[in-house]
Amino acid sequence: MNFDQRLQNVSVLGAAGKMGSGIALLLAAEMAKAKNLPENEGTKYRLNLIDVNDDALDGLWVYLKAQLTKIGEKTTIILRNLYKDREDLVENFDIIPQFVDDAFSVIRVNTDLNMAKDSKVVFEAVIENKDLKVDLLKKLDNLCAKDTIYLTNTSSIPIHILNEEANLDGRIIGFHFYNPPVVQRLAELISCEKTIPELKEFSSELAKRLRKVIVSANDIAGFIGNGHFLRDGLFAISEAKKLAKDFSLPGGIYIMDKISRDLLVRPMGIFQLIDYVGVDVYQCISDTVDSYIEGENLKEELLKRMVDKKVLGGQRADGSQKDGFLKYEKGRPAGVYDIDKGEYKIFDPDGWTGELDKKIGDYPQGFYPWRKLLMDPKKNEKLSEFFKNLKAKDTLGAKLALAYLRNSKQIGQRLVDSKVANSADDVNKVLLNGFYHLYGPINNYI
């Protein structure tokens, strides 16, 4: 069965969730385009969106309509060519609604798993729980044809485990979109030893059609992206705890978040990034990877305490940030959670945070925030000069930043040495495209 035949009937499980809705949107747009190609005239397409949450599925319709319209507005040149033989579609205000209608014409929404029975491809995007995934995959394999292929969006569970426990005979592959799937450029593809060749080819072709940067990772828990992110964050928590002896735990968290954002020139501080992903999701990644990796302690008691107190971070339906390690006002960090007191300590530039900023010390000459360098054609030169100046500083901030950079590099190199990644370039590509860093962790800056 070729790619286009498989694309004719696809199901997404967990379709109303944060990742599932993005995957559904990408597939709906691709199928709307495919059905309008001359060679596909008369071909029926079905995109079955399945989720246990009926209310969330209602919200999915609203999300898809708004986002498909945005896609249409951004791809008018492509759509004009697609509809060039339609004399009734002349202006953009004719073409874009037609594209949205074509996308909705392929969509079916339900809470009933049986809707997937005729699918040739199933995307699994439910929560990161191995037993739940295996149970669903077993049920699907009993429903669907024995040549149905499965793509799982797991970010940490080894693919061979899912394959073996669900008895899928190599018909499953890891297709790890990054959040949000529509915006993020990266697709991390993970096959196990038994993954069938056709599934590898289908996944690569799909990633190309969705215009994703593809990185292949080996089937070791956490893969490249979360393998690095997990250890990077655990290092920051460890350093914050050390700093707590002199500055309190909220002070240590504030310092490490600021250092990792500013002096590492990243889009977010590490604690803001953990909040963005979700403290509970991050803890789940920690527990999952720790259960499969020997010789490392990848669990953190502070994460469990945060989850037990229901301080979870994550995002609301409109994309705004929920409070986690940090409190957010107008989308920006405004305080740090004091876990012992059970309340947020609000930033005070004239008080405690101002004093911590003095302890961090002045920034080196040549410092630019991440956003200023993002599109700068000379960013590599400027980064090189900045890190050179950083190494010459003797401030607390410089010492912490350099230790962080060295540890980040060691994590990246360990991913290569332990065969998670095939090369240093692959590690760097994941961090550049999946996390929007300006430079990879394996570099010559330090």
C-alpha cells in the first residue's frame, strides 16, 4: 500500500488534547489538499478524531476552524494553484473558506474507538502512560486490519516496549512532534529493531509533506529531545537547591531560571520551560526515563512535592501559561513558588530579586537577549564574542552559566556516546529546531 492510499483513512487518538489537536490540524490540512489534486479526483478521505472527552471535542471544532483559516491565509499562493481550475474561486475570500470546508469535509469526530476500525494509519497521542497506550493499541489492533500502521507521539517510552506488549509485529513507530505541532519545525522519528520498512518510509514521507525537519533517534527512553531536556532541568533543580543554602529555594530557582535564559541566551529560563511543558508532564518523563535507564538517578523529589500540591503549570485552552514553579502575569514570570509556605513570592526589583540580581553580577559585554539574535545574520559571531567575555568574568552569574553550559555539553555528548543520537549534529539539530536554541549544546564556545 502506498503513501496516498494510506492517507485516505487516518485516525487520531487523543485528538482533543494539546498534541492531538495539533496533529489533527496538520493532517486535516494535508488531506484537504490531497483530495483536490487531479489524480485523486473521486477519492474519499476520512480523518477520524477520537477522544474520551466529549466537551473537549466540541472545543476542537472551534480550534480547527480558526487554525485552518490561518493556514489558508498563510498559504494562499499554494491554494490558488490548487484551485486554479475552479472558475468560482477567484479571490482569497473565496478560496480560503473553500479550503476550510474541504478540510472539514474529511473530518469525523467521536468518543467511540470503533470509528477507527477502517483506518489504514492510526496516530496515538494520549497521555504519557505506558499501560494506557498498550491497552489502546491492543484494542485498536483487534478492531483494525492487520496491515494498519501505528504512529505514537510518545516522548519518552521505548518503542520496542509498546511493540512487544501490544503485539504489533513492528507496525509501530515513534513520531514525536514538538509542542505545538503546527508551529514546531522538528519531527523526531524513532523506530525499533522490528519496525517494518514500509512504516519507516511512510513516516519519513509524511514528515517531509508536513515540512518538518527530521531527526532519527535510537530507541532508548527519552530519545534525544527529552533525554537532554530532562537532564538539563534536573541539573538546574540541583543547582537551585545548592543556592538555597544562601538564598532560599525560591531565590535559587529565580537565579537558575534567569541564568539559563539570559546568560545561556535561550528563549525561556529552564523553570519557565518546565512550566510550559507542565510540571506533572515533566515528572512523568522523569519517572518513565528513570525506569528504563540504569546507572543514573533521574528522579527528583521536588517534582513530586510540586505535583502533590497540584502546582502543575501547563497551558490553558487559549495557550496562556498556568502558574507552576513561576507565577505568570501577562505571559511573563512575576514570582516564584515557595513550596514550604505554599504561596508565591512576587518579584520585587527594589527588594529581594533586586538583591539577587546584584549577587548574579553584571552581564558580560556583548550580551543580547535571545530574541535580538534570533534573526541576526551575525548571531554566531556575536555569541562567540559573548561567551568569550563570559569566561573572563568572575561573577556568580558567570560561574553558574559556565557550569551549566559545560553540563549541557556533557549531556549532549553522553547521548551520542550511549547511542541515543547518531551524531553530535543530530543532538544539536534537535535543540535548535525543537527547543529553538540559538546554538547546539555540543559546541566550541566553552
